[in-house]
Amino acid sequence: MTTAAPVERPDGIGWALPVGVVVAATAVGATMVGGRVQTLFQPLAELVLIVLLALTMRGIATLPDLPRATASFWRIMSRAMYVYTAGMLAELVSDWAQLFFGVLGQSIGRQYFFPVAGAVTIVAMFRYPTTAVTWAQRVTVALDVANVLLGSTCFLWFFLIGPSWEPSDGLTDLAPAIVAPLVTLMSGFALAKVAIAGAGIMAGRTLAWFAACVGLAAIGSAFQADQGSSADRVNGVLLAGALLCGLVGVTHQYRRDRTVRARLDVGRRRRPFSVLPFGVSIAALALVMAVIAPGLEWRRAGVLAVFALLVCTVTIRQVVALRDNATLLSRNHELTIQLQRQAWYDGLTGLANRVLFGERVAQAVDRFRVDGRPVAVALIDLDDFKQVNDTLGHAAGDELLREVAARLTRATRNDDLVCRLGGDEFVLIAHDLTRAAAADLASRLVDTLAEPVLLAAGAVNIGGSVGIAFTTADTADTDELLHHADLAMYAAKSAGKAQWSIFDPDETPNSRSTPTRLRAGQ
């Protein structure tokens, strides 16, 4: 099969990333200058970056040929970015009101809009397809993601919430303190679900850029400092970098899905296990040791240390066992694929065999009865193949069959299926062909088979006879369709070989006779 070039669609939002780079550089420059310049331009630049993220995600959702679940995911994510944009706009108005009029307003964006944006993100992630199919697999994925979130919560509570809030401050002051960690946690949930059980709708590079985005944002949120301080400037630089990483990720996703038909691979084989939950659990245990152990007297500290070692050894033992199981499952999967290939494909040529041909042509006939989509079957029989076997040997015959298979594959379209029925007989299933297109296809097949073949034993000249039959309203079943193609092929062979013909039931009262329309001029 010839490989078609990717379909290039107009790059409608190709300008977003260059603009984002300029805006991020502006944000960093304003942050480094500080003072009124930082207050004036940094939040504005961050707002523009969020808008670019939302537009690019919306652009992905509106690409043609996307699976419905993929488009739905990116559409909901773009809505989350729109809500986040509204929150950033509220924060911008508040900062400018304080800068120009000395009015100290409430942080409406952080208190109201950002949590809503996080909730919408959670909705998108619950809609994100996974490779989990059975109930047990879904529970396993849910527990793995929960382990990652709980372990991450330990770090967020200690490093982000703890420094900015104490119980004596009251619950009213807790909300502003947990907004940034909550948004980070939501993003971590998204990455954990995609990394553990994603269904292949997000590119690997996109996931990596998103991980960098969340990481930079989490580090930046740890810098709790007064406005204008060095720590505040570092926070501003990290946030601008985080937003730019997110924009690079969605731009890569947009360009990939714009040029390559996206596939929703829900049924693909999922990884037997992920080390991410185990790694996060060990990291959380290390944090507990670092926080609690210094305040304990030596006996309690010793018990805690031994318990930590016990947890580590049990975890390592579990990972080793799971990896061994994964190896066995991988070998079993490879064996299954091998057996499936032996059942569906010809061992000599690598083409589909008679079994797979029967299944595919039956599906095509059933679909024709539903939507009227025409299906053509082209039966190809080599001329004088027996002479090659008799004079040059069976090894030369096998080499010739492999070359014929390669030529037939190159002469057909991506959506066509070339099969070997057995011996020197091949068959082709083609969809959406007119009679004129079928004639062109048959002529092309005859011409490509007529070219000399250079074998190890010497050059040989063969040909091929082609008979084509179409599904019609009167086609009873796949056997009748193949029989019509067989009649057309023998009519072409009887006309002098290296010919083609198309079965035409209208030219005879008996559909099992051999009326054909022979190649023009022959």
C-alpha cells in the first residue's frame, strides 16, 4: 500500500505560540523590573497567555475527524481555561484598582473563579477515556490516582498551606491559602490519570510539557512573599514559564492532530502497573520521617525508622513481583498477536489470508445493505505461474509470489485490502469505487503485473488476469460476490490473458453465467 502524505489543514492558530513567547518574555521582563511596571504588565501578560491556551484548546476540539470523546475532552478543558481567564481578569482589575486608585479589593478571582476552573478541569478528566475496560481495572486506576493525590497532598499541605495559614487564623482565611495548592492538585490529578491509564488521545510530548507546567506552577506557589520582593519576582518568572510550557504542549497537540488523524485507542493493551503511586507513597513517607523524627526520643525514632524500612522493602517486593507479572503478560500478549497473525495473515507474503478476507468482505456486504456504500472485489490470477515453478523451482515461485504481493500492495489505496487466497490467486477489497475507477484500478493491476520480475534465478515475465464484481441489491452473500468476480476473471483469461473484465449482471438473464465487459480495445 502506498503511504499517503498527511493531510495538511490550514494552521488557523499557528500564531498563538509565537505571540505567547513574546508575551511570556514581556512578563519576565516586567517581573524583573518590579514596581509599578510589574503590577501593570505581569498580570496582563499572564491573562493573555491563559487566553492563548483557551483558544488553542478550542482549536483542537474543532478539528475535523477527531473522535467524539477527544473533542469533548478538549472542549471542556477550553471552558475551564475561559473560567480561569475570567478569574485572571478579576485579579487584573483588582491589582490595577489598587495601583491607580489605592483601592484594596478582594481577591475574587482566587476565591471564586479559580476553584470553579479547577472543578471544570476535574469534569474534563472524568470524561477522559482510559484503557480500563473491566470493573477491576477501573477500581485499580482509581486507587492508583488516589494514592498519587494523597501523597501529593502531604507536600502541598506542608510546603504551601502550612506557611500561609494556621488554625488560629480561622476558616475564613483558609480559602485563599488553599486555592493555589488546590489548582495544583487538580492539575496533578489530570496528569496522574493520563499517565497511568490514558487512552492515547494526548501526545507524549504534550504530557511532558504539561508536567513541566504543573511543576513550575507548584514551585512558584511555594514562594509566599510580599509583592515586589525577590521571592515574588521568582514566583512571577516561574508562573510565566509554566503558562508558556502549557501553551507549547497544546500547540504541539494541535499541530499533531491537524496533520495526523487522531485515534481514540480505548481498547489498547494497558500497562500492567504503574510505579508512580509507589514512588509518591515512598516520597510521602520520607516527608513524614523528616517532619516527625527530629522531635521524637531515640526509642520512638528507632521504631519509626524501622517501620519506614519495612514499608520500603514491602513496596520494593511488590514492584518486583508486579514487574515479573508484567513480563509474563507481555510475553502472553506477544504470543496472542503471533497466533492471531498466523490465523489472519499469509505466512509467505504477509498479506491477509482467506479467513480475514471472508470476515472483511462479509462486513462490507452487510454495510452495503445498511448505507449503500459500494464494495468491489477484484480477483487476480497469475498467468503462467506454473511454468515458473516447474522450470525455476518452488523457491523461485515463492520469491515471485512475494514480489507480486508487494506490487499489488503498492498499486492499491490505503483503505484497500489485498489478500492471498492461496496458490497464485489474490483478491482485493475496495470501497467507494465507480465503474470507471474500477476500470482504472484493473488496468493498473494488469500493467504492474506485466512488468518483468528479477528473481535470484533470473528474470521472468508473467502477467495477471483480473476480474471485478460489485455488490448490488441482488447480491445474496459473499460467496456469490466472489463467484461473480471469478466469472469475470475467467472471462478475461479466456480472452487472451493479461486482461481484465468487470462482471455486469445486466447483460445476461442468468447471474451465474459469464457476461463481462472486457478491456477496451482487446
